[in-house]
Amino acid sequence: MENPYCEALGIDIPSVEQAAESRDANWYSLLIAVLLERGGPVSLDEAAERIAAAGVGNAEDVLTSLKRCRPARPPIYRNGEIYALDPHDDEASLWAFRLGLREPKTPHLRVLKPAPAPLPGPEQPLTLDELAEAWRRYIPSGFSRQRLAVCVLDAHGRPMRPEDVVAYVGARQTTWQPLSVEAAPHWGRNAAVRVREDGLWELRAAHDAVRSARCAVRALIETERRHPQPDPADLEAKRQRWERERETRAQELARLRRVLIYAFPADRPEALVLIDVNERRIETLLGAQVDQAGQRLTDYDVIAGLDVRNVLQALDVDPGVRRLGELGPPQKTRQINKRGRTLKITTELLIQGSCGIGKPFGDKAKLLEYLRKGQETKFRRRIEADAKSLFALYQYGRLHHNVRLRWGFLDETLAAPWVQDDEGSLYTLKRRACELDVPLEIVVGSAPGWEDPWSRARPARVIKDPGGWRHELFDEDGVWIHEPEVQAARLMATGP
């Protein structure tokens, strides 16, 4: 039996009973489980009956809970009374993992080590290996200065210069120095460490403080072994594997054929603009040509647009399980003061804030007038300009993985819902530029022109901070570049 949702996620067809056993199971996640099990859209009534059949409450109570859990949120979307799943949404894969329906993308990697030898009793002197294991992360503040000296002398098995004992402790305690050469006179006549006439520190091996220090060090080792810290080799191996897998997924996503659609009017399309994102080609279908939309969209893997699902339904195009990118605002409003005043977030507002386009869309009444009067040239020019504004927002979101909301004193970012986590971004470009030691070619300010998008490009040098966490952009004059102003970026060619 075909199940497009599970095929897209690469998992076996699950059961609701299996998902209900997960500790992360809730009403929303159980609705996802119903969709995954069925492999197609369901109504809330059907979902409630299936969940009740799995032994989770009765159908009436389950239906009430499903209505209250805000079911129409990613990766679930609503079409009338029917709810469907977007299997390509990152949240869908995450929920499948949380419900125990798929294995982790990066399974835990263990570096096998031989079992440690049992620890000796307090009669045996300490060894340098034991001291290194006990003090691997830090030296406990409860260790007195005399006990520190006892440990070092016992592990070395010979008298030592005070400076060498202090240096050994200091090499393992970088934040503060608990031991000093002047500490010995304060330990008393019967201390465990004796100062010889030649100035060396010598250990009294039979002293009770020596046995106590050995027990304290070995107790630290037992604690470290019971609660081991992540092995640096393990962490580095997992990081490298994660980087390779992420790069592989980014390359796969980059090869997808993408198209942006803009319909007018959206509910009853009489015109449709298609922008081939990969080839940067624009085509406008008018009148009877709109009926060819399904055929024109056949070869594309990703379809993006405003209210894209409803537009495709109006065009009588079944997207199947292809990736759909919704370019509408990721949230409807934003509270801007404590008195509850809210700002309505629109696509126009996001295009203005992100791409610097003052008037992204033309007047709809004027467009209708052009259409009714048969002024095809004016209509085509205006509707294609609208589609290009939407295309600029789409590309900005792909570059930054977010869009910019600017209004008055507000200057914030919202996640771009049409971008997947593994897709390349400005951050990955900056990292790559640092690795190759090449500059970036960037377009700053407003959205790039359509005919020649790199006409305003200029070089920018990527400089990494000493900590290695941030990568800043600077122009040829050394002036810092505000990253949200970057509209396009690519590695600069450095050869013939």
C-alpha cells in the first residue's frame, strides 16, 4: 500500500498505538501519527475515531481536545475541514523522531575504550596517571595546600623542588593558583611534607595525611568513572560526521528544481506568472493559457508562492507530496507596546523591510482594469513586477533563513517558513570563504536587479573573531557590513 508521507520521510508505516506509547505523545502529535498511518488527509472526526480506537479516551473527548490543540500549524495544514501533512517540513521529521517512529539522523557514536584497572588501596602510592585522571577537569577547592603537595610528591615518588611542585599543580589549575612556595612554613612541625636542609620538599610516607590524600584522589577517580564526561574524540567524530551529512543534504536541496508562482486573482486565477528560480526565467500565462499550469509545473520539485496550496487547488493542480513553499507571513500580528497595540504583518511589509522595495505590489483594482480592458502589455508588466518582488523575498529568505520586519522602531527577524534547516545560507558561505581564504561577492541595500543581479556586487572580506563563533563581513575599506542588508552573496572567483 502506498503511503506518500512515510515514503517522503523514509520511515515504515507506523501505528497510532505505537505513537501513543511515546512520552512525547500529545493530542497534536497523535494527529500527526494518524496522518502518517493513513498516508493522506483526514478530518478531525476521523482522526478522533482512530485515536479512540487506539485506546486513548473516547471519540467525543478526543475530538474536543484536537480542536483545542491548534491542529492547523506546521507541519499540518488545513484545507476546509480536511487536515493534511507536509512531510518535507523539518517539524514532520522531528515529530517522527520524538514519537519513536524513526531513528536519529546522527546515531550516537561511541569510541570504545578498554575497561580501567581496579584502583589500589590506600597503602599503595599514587601514580601520575591516577593524578592526571583525578584532576583531568579541575582540582577540587576542598584540597588544602598541604594535600596538594602530598599528592604531587606521592605520585612522583621522590623529593622535589618546591618550584616544581607548584608548577605541576599550576599547569592543571588555570583559573587560580592554590599552592605557593611560601606555604610550607605554615604546615607545622609534624606535617606530612618536610622541608629538607637542601630546600627540597620530602614526603613522610607513613603520615596519616598521606593515606587520606590517596583515598581522596581515588574517590575522585571513582566519581569521574561513574559520571564520565563526553570524550573529546567522540564529540569531534560526531561533529565531523554531522557536518558531512549536513553538507550532503544541502547539496541535494540545492539541486532541486524550483518555481515561484504568482496568480491573479488568487481565488480565480486569470493570469499566472511562473519564475524558474534556478534559471531565473519568467513566464506569464494569460486567459486560456492558465489551463496549462499543471503541465508547466510537472518538472518542478519545489513550488513556492502566496497561499500556494489554495492557488494550486484553484488551478486544479495536484502537487502530490512535492515541496511547497508558503511565502505568506509566518505570523499574523506583532504586539508593539504594553497596552496591547498590535501591528498586522503583511507580505508587503516583509518585502519592504527585507528587500528595500518601496511598493512591492501594484493596485489590484488597476490590475483588474488592465485585464478587463485587454491592456495586456501594461497588465503583464505590472503583474511580473509583483512576482519579481515576491521572488526577491523568496531569495532573501533562502540566504538568511529569515525575513526582516521593520516598522517604526521595530527591526526584527521572523523565520522564513519556506527554507529548510539544512539549506545553505549566508553563514555557510562565510564559513566556506574562511576555509578557502577567498572574499565574498555581495549585493547590499535593496534587492538585486532582475536583468543583471550582480551589477551592484562588491567584494567583502570575512573575518572570524578569536573565539571562532562569529564571522563578520567587512568591505574593501575595512567598514563593517550589517548582514541583514545583504541581498545576495556568492564566493568570488579567484582564478583565470
